[in-house]
Amino acid sequence: MEKNDHILPKDFPELKNDTFLRAARGEEVEHVPVWCMRQAGRYLPEFREFRAGKDFFQTCRSPEDCCELTLQPLRRFPFDAAIIFSDILVVPQALGMDVQMLAGKGPTFPEPLKEPDDLQRLRKKVDVASELGYVFRAITLTRHKLEGKVPLIGFSGAPWTLMSYMIEGGGSTTHSKAKRWLYRHPEASHVLLKRLTDIIVEYLVGQVKAGAQALQVFESHAGCLGPVEFKEFALPYLKDIACRVKDGLKEEGLDNIPMVVFAKDGHYALEDLSQSHYEVVGLDWTIDPRAARNRTGGKVSLQGNMDPCALYATKECISEIVKSMVEAFGTRGYIANLGHGLYPDMDPESVGAFVEAVHAHSRRLLNHK
Ligand SMILES: Cc1c2[nH]c(c1CCC(=O)O)Cc1[nH]c(c(CCC(=O)O)c1C)Cc1[nH]c(c(CCC(=O)O)c1C)Cc1[nH]c(c(CCC(=O)O)c1C)C2
């Protein structure tokens, strides 16, 4: 028995800062909540030190390691949410695919799916509780160790993004191998997307059961699709996930939790995303905040969207950029974040300046109302 196996998903410490959850539901807040995608990452020296010499997915399989890496950024910065340290590619692994994280290359599948016949290689029946139980245990442990400081976000990759990795075998600029399936093998594509959806739904409900207080679905590869392909191969599955997770929680007797959909470079789909049953729509930096508010018609809260590269600017400059961003989004129904993840060469001090600027500017705006 591992040392924390006795820790159960109950009797969690009381939540002290629920600003993120209130903003997600469009409720009143004292300041705009802020967190950063990839806040548990290589820009932190303590992260690099902790991960040194360890295999990435081995780390993902250790609840203690995931807990430590999730908590690291919160010791430095007053973030309003934590996101569990894990990766979206644990789902293809659960389906039986080999995925390795190679230094300097990123995630690599030695045997990607090439033709529809390769779908036979995937596990017919995935026992989510046993294949991904290590993520659930990491969430439960982290929720306890967070001591109610801030809410814990769980996450999954969206079906299209996972499908594209499974076919490309790793990162890609064109995603042409995966898109070839959409145009040449649309039926097999739907079979795969449906299988992924079924597993993701169970995985996300399991995360909430384990202690996650919000969920984010990453459609990181929305940008290589056009509006027509997105409507056929991405949107229906994103909607299905939101609806079925919410139904699943109800069936389990669990409270509803806010869900965030982040479709990177999916600006063409903003109206659709705002009606896809997620409480929050995450935005990359290519979208103008006021245009996003208009196009989503106040139906959802918004999250984002400073260009991560703005963190290379001076602190004064970061503060000015944040000021304009918060004014443009408004303080209600807004969660500040970057438009994508932090890069490994970013200065932790700039991240601190970003967080502080969000809190300071939003407090000032809220006090003057
Ligand atoms: C820190 C980290 C992660 N994954 C990878 C790293 C860097 C490698 C290392 O530390 O050794 C490899 C790692 N994992 C992945 C990549 C991208 C590779 C590529 O496609 O080019 C890399 C370098 C795949 C991945 N993984 C993830 C996404 C979706 C978000 C996004 O769009 O960036 C994607 C696309 C999700 C993810 N991945 C991770 C988190 C942790 C929580 C946090 O955000 O702090 C999350 C939410 C953790």
C-alpha cells in the first residue's frame, strides 16, 4: 500500500477562497480571480529540480508527486485556483497506447494510429477507475493538502485534440495526418471521437467524485479545423461531454460544478461555444475581449486571455496590459488567465506581477462602482 492510499475523498477542508467558483457562475466577487495555464511547470526552478531525472508519466502516476507539483506555484503566488498536475495524454494511454515524453521533443507515440483498422488495437473496454485511478488519487490527496486555500481544477483533453495526437504520434503544425482521417475516413473518425467521449465523461465525473471542484476541457487543436469541420467533429462531442458530465454528477448525488471549455484558436466558434453547456469559455489572445463579450451575449463567464509573451515585458508594462484587459472584460463573470500556457523560459517574477496586477486593478474597479 502506498503511503497515502488511505486518504479518502471526503471530509475535505472548508474552502476559504471561492472567488474563482463565484466568477465562473457569474456571481459577485471582491477581485477578479486569476490562475495560469501551465502554472505547474518548467518556468519554476523548484519544478525543474523536482522533476529532474524522473520520467514524466511516472511522475503523473505518483499522487504524491502530482500533489507537490500542483502546490508549488501556490506557495509563490496568490493564485485563485490550482490545477491538478497531470497531462491530457493519460487518456490515450488508458486506451492502451504507448506514449512517451521525450526531452526536447515532447509527447511521442511510437505506434500512432495510421488507418481505421488500427482502431482494433485500442482496448475494447476501458476500466477508467483502474486505468486512471492514479489521477483520482492525486486529486483526492491534493484537495486535502490544499487545506481549502483555493479550489482544485480537474481537466481532460477534448476528443478531437486527443484523436489528433493519437494519429499524428506527437505535436504537429499541420495536423494533416489526423485531418486526413476527417476527410477520408469520417465514419471511423466519429467512431474514435465517440469512444474518447465516453471515456472522458467517465474520467471527468470520476475527477469530481475524487475532489475536483471545477473542470476544464482542452480543445488545444481547434485552430487547425475550420468552422465546418469544427461543427462536425469537435463541437458535438464538447457539448455531449458537458451534458453527460452534469447528468453523471446528478446521478451520483454530487453538486454541479463549473466547467470551462478552452478551444485554442477556435475564434470562429465563439457563439457556438457559448451555447455548449459550459459555464465558462476560455479565450486565447487572438480574441478581443469586448468582441468576445458581445458575441457570447452575457450567456457565459469568460476566461483569459493575455498573450503569454506579454510576460516578457517589464512589470510596468504588464500592469498596463492587465489594466486594459480587465477593463475590457469587466469584473463580472471574468477569470483572468493567459491566452495559453506559460513557457519554460518565463520569469516567475513576471508571473507574480501578472497576478498582482489582476488583483490590484480589479479591486480598484470594484471599489469605484
Ligand atoms: C508541465 C508539463 C505538462 N505536460 C508537459 C509538461 C512539460 C514537460 C515536463 O515537465 O517534463 C508535456 C507536454 N504535454 C503536452 C505538450 C504539448 C506538445 C505539443 O503538442 O507540441 C507538452 C510539451 C500535451 C498537452 N498537455 C496539456 C495540453 C493542453 C493544454 C495546452 O494546450 O497546452 C496539451 C496539448 C495539458 C497539461 N499538461 C500539463 C498540465 C498541468 C497542469 C498545469 O497546467 O499547470 C496540463 C493542464 C503538464
